Amino acid sequence: MQTQLMYFITLIFASWAVIVFSFLIDITIVKFILALVAIFLGLLGFSMRYYSYILIPAIKSRGNKINLYDDPPYVLSPSGNVIFRREGNSVYASAFVKIPLYKSASEMNNDEKLEFAKLFSRLAIISQYPFKIVSQVYLVNTSIHKTTIINNINELEEKIANEKDERVLDRLKGALTMWHNLLDGLSKASPRDLVTFVMVSAVGGNEDEASNLAMQRAEEIASGISSLTGVNASVATRDEILLFCEPTTYVPIELITEKLRENVVV
Amino acid sequence: MIYLGFGALTFIILLFSAGAYGPFSIIVSALAIFGIAMIFLINYADFLVFPVVTMLLNKEIIVGKDYIIPSKQDCVLRYVNNIYYAIGYLTANIYNYVFTAEQVSEFDEERMLESVDKWENLVSNIDFSFRYNIIAIGEDVQKYREDIEGKIGFYEFQLNREMMSGNPNQQTIDELQRKINVMRARLERLSREERPVSAIMYIETIGYGVTEKSAIDDLNAKLNRLQVAFNIFDVSITRVVGRELYYLFNSDFVVYPKETLFSIFAKQA
């Protein structure tokens, strides 16, 4: 932010200086060119308020791509409980707190519903540091379950082909129908899950410093949430973190392939 | 306002001294007016200006390894395992429900009760992944209290002046009294030990496809559906484009410090 202000002041003062200089010159065309320069500097100076983050890389860029950040947007810590992002000389560490809220509105009475509605506003004041509360609806990746069911079906079909005993054959056929029904049900529905979590960040000179601070804040928030809501909020780790910040986990590739296959008209 | 004043000064000086540029005075005046218009546009509607500039220059923005903001600046694209992911955002402020400035009336309580059922219906009717995000920023109580007291003083001064004037306007008086009541209600909530919070609220979803276009089309369809679905909450929903898109994308990985958040999302927070 300091850099933005510095660019703004420098360029605005430069534009004023150019205007003053243009008044001192007698050649009209030079005066006009200086006025154009002042206008350009004035606009550039004002734009720096919002766009200093992109204008400098844009000037340096070649071709049609402006490079603002070419590293992975985050790196999972070796311990798996925070993610890091380096910006300039600072390292940001972010920790996640999952809030297990499972109760449905249909199971709540009016008082409970009112309490639930106020929950987010009460959560918003539990920490003095800025933090993010997220309610995430995501499609459950059923591909693993489907693979298991298909394997079971194949296995049963093989057994049925080799089985001679009528009674065993009936039982196997019943099991096969059950697995087929399960597979049909799973293919027709798109199971969804709702997860609520809080994300909090801390900045430090190095990864350890940032990570310790972020974990400390996350634990503070977790205990605040637990006492406020009565649920056992806990700091998320590895796979849970990926679900919260990695698009390929949040919308898994298997699910996309399946959806795309469904949409292909044969 | 300070930025705006200083920024506009260059063009105001040029406008009033245009005569000094002889035969070019008309062009200088026109450019000065254009400059003033531009800084107002940048200040109040930069989401209109910025994407137009990148579209005209055909510039794409790299915001991370494998992540690109296309020149239209309406989404973040990622290409991985032969699939394009398009991430898009909608602002969705629900102050009416829980962050209302005045006291919660019975009517509001009814709406809050309904909101729980509405939320559950919404979740069960949307068959794709999405997120509702709230970035909460706790404010300095003392500073907030001083700001409110300052505003009350200012409104009371305006009210007195209006009432003392020869021809008092009843509409202005009512409006000022309403503003004073709102401020007093906030002050009362502060004295009940409620903490002031600023919040940035937005919805995020992901579209996908085998081509860039199909992923963006999928995203647009999903955002439209979310827009319609969230309308039941009576929230103000706007598609995020331009500068804020970059910062919301970063917010998936970092919650910036208070000062940075206020400067980035000055209008929303």
C-alpha cells in the first residue's frame, strides 16, 4: 500500500511540474506536447491507486501475457496443517478450522432456527484478526464406490457362470440385483455434502514464523467456535485442506469426466 | 476523496489554463475533461474500465502456475489433465439478515427464521459445487464509536440549521432524523458490547469443459443459476470482473491483513 501511495504522489507531482514547465515555454507545439505528457502522467498516477500491482508487470511483460505470479498459488506445508503463499519478501500461512454442523432445518424448532441464522453473525466477531467463513457445497466423489460396486458385480457374474447349485445361484443372483440397483441409484443421483470452515492467515518473514502464528490464530478460533456453537471445531489437515483450497479436489477430475460422458450424445 | 481531489487537480489546472496553449486550447480542454471523466470512472467503476483495456490490448494475466485470467477478466482459468476449470465469483451481501444497522425487529426475526429453510432448499436444489464466503474484519471499537459520534454531531448540526432556516423542508428534516436514529441505534448496540464488523461476502463456483469456451459457458450458466437461486434471499448480487477478481482468487489461499482488505475492497467492506 505504501508503494501505491509513493507512485501516486510521484506521478501526480510530476504532472504538476510538467504543467508549470509548459507555462514557462513559448513554443506552442512544445507546450501542447507537455500538456499531453501531464495528462498521461495524471491518469497514470491516479491509476496507480488501484493498478500498481499490474501496471509495473504490464510494462515489463512481453507478448500478450502479464505475469503477476507464476508459482503455484499455494504450497502445502510438510506437516500438512497450513498452506503457504509467498508474496514479495513476506510469507503468508493459512490455517483452516472445520466446523461440523450437521443439523438440518427440518429437525429444528423456531428458536433453534433463529439461533442458527444468527450463528454466522456471531462467528464473525470471534476473532480480532480478519478471517474467512465458508459454507461449501460440493459433489461427493463416488467414483471409488462405483469401482468397488462394478468389481463386485464382475466377481458375482463370474461366480454365477460357474455355479451349479440352484440355492447358491439364487442367492448370488439376489446379490447381483442388489449391486445393480445400488449402481443405478449412484449413477442417477449426485450426492452432495455441505461443509463449513473458517480460514485464517498470518504473515511472517519466514515459513516457520507465519505457520506458528496462523496455527495459534486457528486454535483460538477453533476454541471460540466450540464454546459458541457447542460443536467440536478442529484444525483441518492435509486432505481436508485440499478440499477447501484445491479446485481439482473440490471438483474432482473423475466427476468431471463422468459428467462430460453423460452429456455426450451418442 | 483525497486521492480523487489530488488526481483531478492536474486536469482542473489544465482546464482553467487551456487558453495558454493557443491554437491547441480546445484539444487541451477536451482532454482535461476526458481526464476528469476517466478518474471518476476509475474511482467509481473501475470494473468497467479495466477489462475494456485488457480486452483492447488482448492481455491475459498469469495469476499462478497454470492459472490465467483471460482478457475479458470475468473468470480465472486453469488447465489441468486436459480439462479446463473456470472459477467465477458473485458478490452477495446479506446485510439485511444479520448485519443490519438498526435493531432486529420481529419482522426481521421472521425473515431470519425463513432464511434457514431457504438456505436448505437452495443447497438441496443446486446440483453443482459452490461456496458462500464471508470475510469478516473486526473493527476498532473506539474508532468506530468516535466515527459514529462525529456523524451524529454533524447530522444534528445540519438538522438545527435546517430547522432555523426561514423555509424548513420537512423531507430533509425527516431524512436527517432517520440518519440520527440509525446512528444512535448503532451506538446503543456498541454499548451492549456488540463488536462492529465489516464483511465482504461473495459466492464462488467452478465451471469445467474440454475447451476454454465450454468451461466459461458452463461457469456462466452456473453463476446465472446461483444468481436466480440467491434472489430468494433478497441480496444484492453482482458478477465480479476486473481487479477484484484477482484479489478474490487470492483470497482462496490468503486472508489479507485488515488494511490491505480495506484498500482492495473499499466499496464492499
